[in-house]
Amino acid sequence: MRLFAGLAASAAAAAVAATALAAPPPPPSPDRVAAAKAASCPGPREAFTPLAVTLERLDVAKLRVRGAADRFRISDAVRLRGDAPIGPVSAMGVLDEGFLFATRDGRWIRFDLDWNGPRVGALRNVASAPIRDRDGRPVSAGPTALWRVGDLQFAAFPGEGLVGAYGLDVCGATARRVGAFRTEPGAAAASAIAVTDYSYGFFAGYDGDRLVTAAMNYADFGVAAPTPLKLSQTEVTGPGGGRLAAIANPLVLVPMGLLSLWDVPEGTALREFDLPQYMHFGSREPTKDRDLFVLEGFRPAAIWGTYDSRAKLSVVFLVVHDETTRDPVLLILEVDAE
């Protein structure tokens, strides 16, 4: 993604430097990736429909935040408003060029973000398209998590027990869903996903009130039929009265690696994820769990982040919703490495 080429290069360098500590898993075969893109893109590329959006900058000093202010800074906060409703946002990801939202009502929204240091400059080239199922029909509910690897965008649909793959970078709005992973009927489904080491995926979901997780190499995704996925390998605890909303890997909190976004009674909680048996950079040691902050009065929606090795901090993009409006609010966070 060109907008953040410098940050992406820093993240890539961190991953390359880690190869001495842990061997990467084998990548998916080119034939499998090609087959998935061909299945997702049965027709010619189709552009997204332009969408008019305005930004309303919020006063960061007036946000009700409590937590570890020594490690993070909310450098900017903007409300997104459009001629048509933009939210509620259910997931955030990236494309080869630009960012990507998924909405709860089943739409893709792509945009370019001008980011001037710690502040948002402008949103450009905002456009939308329906999210399609395997038959090309619009879905009724959007994914709760996005996970991009190579030319494929993975998306979690917990209501269907499915993690699908899309060739959005290849065919744009015509992209259809390819079933990549599926849980058994009645079993816990993935509602949050993130990339961990190299191309491993970390999947989390709920079995009743119990949060369960699993890890799998994305190279094992299915094309003709989804690969079975069982979320029961580990159990992760969270804040009291809260439920996991999203996870992200900004490649900064080594050996933890992941940030987690929780829906709590007060609003939105951001934490360093507790991952028992987590194999980050070859380590099998359990990690510690820690709250970063709670943002009051906003419900969590999505999170994405990257690591700037030169500045030794993570740049985290947090999407929340004001409890009195459907409009999404984009917050830019800077999180220091320990």
C-alpha cells in the first residue's frame, strides 16, 4: 500500500530480522492462490461507486480516556459523515492501495487516507460496493474481521461459521467470496482474526460466554471446499463484563504481538492480548495481559495498526461509534514500544 510504504517497509524489515529466531511456514502454492483469485473474480474488474464523505475533527482533549497514558497518545480523532450512511463499521483492513472498511449491513468502503504525521489530512477516493457471497449475491451482514495476505482479503462471517477470501485487489467490486475456513455447525465460529508470525492466522470466537482461539497457517485455506477450523485450542481471558470486538498485529509489542479491542460497559477498552502458548518469534512462553486504556462513551468497531521501527512506535487506527450516532469515528493512536 503506497500511502504507508515507509511503515510497511519497517514492518517487513522486522519480520525479516526475526527469521533467525523462527523458520517461516511454507507459503501457499501459487496454484492455490491463483485458483482462489479466479474463483473470486469470474468476470472483469468493476469499480466501486464513489461516495461523498466529510470529516469533522473532534477535540482529543475532551475525550474521556483513562489508562496507561505513558505508553499511548491519541493524536487525532475525526468523525466520518457521508451523503449516505457510512456505518456502522464492522471491520477495517487494507488494500494494495488504500484502506478498507466493511459495514454491518454488508458493504465494502475503500478510501485513501492522507496522514500528515500524527493527524488525518483528508479522505480521498471514497467509494463503496456490496459485499458478495460465493454466488455473487449481496450478503445481508458484513464480516466482523478482515485479514489481508498477499492478493487475498480474508473476512470472518461468524453468523455463517465461515472465513472467506476475496480477490478485491484483483477484481474490485465484482469479487465473490471463496470459502477458506469453516467451523462445524453449532461450534464456536471465528469473529476476530489477525496475522501473527509470518503467515499464521490467529482466530478467536465465543463458545457461549467462553472466548476460545485457534491458530492456523493461512496457506492451508480451502478453495474448492473450506478447510475445517476448530476454535478450542486455547482460552483467553478478558476484562470483566467485556467481549472481544477485534484484534490487530502492529508488530510492536514483542513478544506479545497483538492488540485487542474489547466492548466493555464503559465503552471501548484496548489491551495487550494475553496469548497462552503463543509462538511469537519462536517463543512458547505465555504472555502477560495488560490494559492500555478505556475510551468512555464509544462502542468499539475495528482496529488496524502498523509499526514504525524508526520512531519505535505503533501507529494504530481505531474505529469506534459514538453511542448517540451511527457515524464512525477514526482515532489515530501512537503506542510506544516497551
